[in-house]
Amino acid sequence: MENHQLKDFYNDGFGWICKLCERDFKEAEEVSDRKLSRLMSEGEAESKQPKFSNLALAKWADKTNQTLMCPRCGITESFEKL
């Protein structure tokens, strides 16, 4: 696996994660009193609005896959494959 260093995103092996949003979610999780197991909050969604375990997952902003974008905060970063 190639190791690309980006300022605002990192790859966890599953996808690109926005560092800023992930930090916000971790801080909110620490403050929250809700302590459900992942089994109870993930898996097959029975509602029409499933909740993902990582809401900071980025997506490609262009067809050439050279710009990552966080759908939550809108931050973008250029990514050039070597």
C-alpha cells in the first residue's frame, strides 16, 4: 500500500478520513452519556436513515480522483498519485 501524507485527511485502510471532523466526533463521543455497543448502532439498517460508524469518511470531489472532499465540513485537499 502506498503511503500518502495529506494535511487534512488520512487513510485508515477502509477509506479517507477527515482529521478535523473525526476529532470533533471523538470529543462529542467522550462527552456523551450514550454508551451503546457498536452491535446496537451498526449493521443492517432497519430505518431509512442508517447511522455509519465513521461520519468523517471523505469522498472524491472529481472524476479523476485527485481531490478529496469531506461531505460534512466541505474541506478539500488535492491528492496527486505518483
